[in-house]
Amino acid sequence: MKTYNKAQFIEEFGDKKASIAFMKPFGVNTVLNITDVEDIWQLIEMLPGEAVFDVYSFSAGLSNNKVLQKTFKEDEFGYYGEKILYDYRNLEDNGDDIFVALICDYDSLQKGIVASQYPYKVTAEMIRRALGKSCSKLLDLREKQVRGIIQRVETPYYKGRADFATRQEAKEVVAQEVKEYQSYIRGVLRRCKDIDTKGLSLEEGVNVWLKYQKQLKKEQEKEQKAREKAEEKARKVYEAEQKRVSMMIDGNYSVDGFLDDHLRTGDHTYKHNGHIADENNIICHEDKDFDGYSRSCSFPMIRRQFVLNIKRGYRVCVVGGLITFYRGEFNRQGMKVDWIEQGRSIADITKHTGYLVRGEHIEAESLREAVRINEEHRAMKLARILSKRKRAERREEEKKNGSLKITFADSLNAGNCRPGTQEFKNKYEEAIGHKATSISIADLRKYAKQFGVEYYAEQAIEYALNH
């Protein structure tokens, strides 16, 4: 490998154009053949004198692409490491040596030539100056940024993007761009129905539009502040109301905790609310959420929110498992109340109005009637308790003196089948010669042994002794 400057390279290889290929660096470990230039020698003539050429020579007869490729992979380029060879089939095998020239700093040298040939640029600042301050400001407000201009050129020594070649071309491009922007600005002014720009120049119309936009922005900011202030006020009112409702619940509950503890609310609920309302009740709102479950599920998720409404002056508590609304001092012995009952469905919530007498909720027209109904209920309950107690005492006495009688029902309750019990009853009645509704323990064991049903008889005796 030999290194040449521009003059030395032209002198040495100017008459060997058919036997030389050109390459350029690409990254650190790769070189590429130069394909974007039609006349590489014209480009070389335009390069500065300090341009460097690294020339590699190959023996005659090695112009075959595969041989060259193999040679390149054997690190023939040394400093640049292993290279990728593209297409050198254009090299002529005329019996002379073959040369490959690597033009160092090719990209920067080419950019310098393009910059010298295209010295004038159309920048965003040039267009802004031509438009004027007001028009440029309108474009920025409309988020349409003024941009610089480039063009695509094709020359024998370069193909690609470049700035404009002459001052006149740059001026023409600026004028064309300004014309397009002015057309856009006129459209903006025409579509704005809140201002009148008839008889005004473009600059005056833009100033009117900017003034209108400034005023509109102030009004929007004012509305936004008013909306935020209203939302903050509503939030404070809501929080204050929730606090007041919580103070009207016996037991120091929050609204959420009270409803969750004393109602069936389901699994998927929003935050519960409390309100000071015109009547006492609880309302359940249900929403269908079709995105609540997985996409494969065709059923919607039911989301619920419960609202606790309390009349002013009332309080709420739980009596006998029922949410109860009362007014004034709480009196379990007799007072008018409202209460909530929940059906089998979660949302089946109904309010009832009546009286609370001795812990019992009674729907009645007056407290006197409610007291009468409660006394009747208590009397019936007392009679049942006394009857049950009397039967238990009598049964206990029969157990002690051995006179306890076993009935047909005792056998069935003990788990014996009805046909077997009926058959034993028929045989027993045949043996004693008359009908019987019960049997003593001694006779039951005697005849059970005789009929071969001792196991079933002991089951009936065991049940009768323990019940």
C-alpha cells in the first residue's frame, strides 16, 4: 500500500482509469465502494490538494471478483481491519496491475465541495423576516412552525440534498414560501367568525386576530379558575356532609363502614355516600361493567353504590339486625321509627314505617296498637316457652319413674323407617288384643326381642330419653 496526495495521485494514475477502483471509509471496520458519483475523476479534480489516497495494487490477472474478495478478507487493508468488497467487475483485465484507491475522509471532502457550490441557504429566519413579526407570531400560535428549505440536486460528482445554489434562487424560494404562509394566514382569519377583518391589510388583520386570541385566552383561564374553584367548593361541601352524616350514626361509624357492616353489599362496590335528605332510606345504584371480567366472559360485572339518606333531626342505629331511623331520645319501650329490610336480592331494599316496642319493629297506625300487637306476640311467645318447659319437666319425670312412653313419632324421629315401624305396631296390637298409641320402655324391649328388632327399638328409646 502506498499513500499519495492529490497531485501525486493524478500524475501516477491519471492514465490508468480503467484499472483502478475507488472506495471510501464506512465506520471503523468497513469500507464501501463509491457508487453515488458518475464521474469520480471530476470530483477528484475538485478536491483540495491535501486530500489523501491510499492505493493498493494487485498482480495482473486477479481482477476476478472472487479472488479480490478473498484477498480483501485476508486483511490486505491492514489499518482498517477486515473489509466488505462490493462490485469490482467493471475493472478491466488488460494484463496490467489492478489498483484500489481508498479516499480518506471522503464524506467530509465531498460535503466541503457541495457547500462551496451551494453557498446560499433558505433559513426559517429569512422567511420570518419576510412574513413580518405579527404573521410569524400567528403561525407559532397555530403550531405551524416556519421551516428552512432544502433541495435535491443531481450532478456528475454528487447526488442528494443541498442548499440553494444562487442568491436569486434563494430569494425566489423565500417569496414562494411566504406566499404559501400568507395564503394559510388569510384562511385562518376568514374562518374566525368572531372578528371582522374586512378592509384591513393582512398585518392589521393578524393584529386584530392576535388581540382576540389574547382576550379569549384570558376568558378561558378565568373560566378554568372558576371551574376549579367550584369543584373545590363542591368537594368541601361533600366532605362536610359526609362528616355530618357520620355524626348522625350511633356507634362512631363512617358511612362506608356502617353500610358494609350491616348490609349485604356484594364484592364490587364504589365508595358509599351519605346525604341529608327529605326522607329516610337507603338506595342501591347498580352499573353493568362489561370490561370488569376477562374478555372470554360474556357476563357483565355488577358494580354497586349505596346511598344513605337521613332526614334532618334523625339518627340511625341498628336494632335487632335492622337499620333503624329514629328521632329524639332513643326509647326501646315505644317510639316511632323507620327501618330498612333487605330481600334476597342485594338491591331489593325497602323502607318500612312503624313503631319500635320492646325491641320489636311493628307496622301499626298508632303506638297504642303497636303496644297491643307486641303484647299479643309476647303472650304467644311466653305460652310456647311455658308449654315447652312443661313438656320437658313431664318427660324428665317419666324418665325418672320409668313410665316414659315411646310413640310412633319417636321411632320415626329416631331414623327408623315408616313401614318397619308400622309393622311392629301391627304385631304389638295383635299381641295385646287392642289398639295402642304408645308403649312403655319395658314392653318395647320385650316385644322387640320377640320380633327380632332390638336395634331399632334401642334407637327409638335413645331418642325419647334425650328429647
